[in-house]
Amino acid sequence: MSILLYLIPVALFLGFLGLAAFIWSLKSGQYDDMDGAAHRILLDDDEKNDKN
């Protein structure tokens, strides 16, 4: 039963650490352009190669 005195604060700390990492990723713009990479692969790169 005394192990809970250690496990509960550790679990809360790790939970808050994960929440802080998620909020940081939102503020740094990690989720801004979800469709950009999916559409970018469909673009034709021949236009860039013709200029060389």
C-alpha cells in the first residue's frame, strides 16, 4: 500500500508531461497542414526538371 505514495505522483507527473508536450506541439504548428503532404505527392515534378 505504501508503494501508491510513490506511484501516484509519478503517474501524475508523467501525465502532465505528456499534456505539456501535446500543448507545445499544438502551439508550434505541428498540426497546421494535415492535407498538404497528401496533396504534395500528387504534384508533378516535371515542371522543375524542364527548367534545367
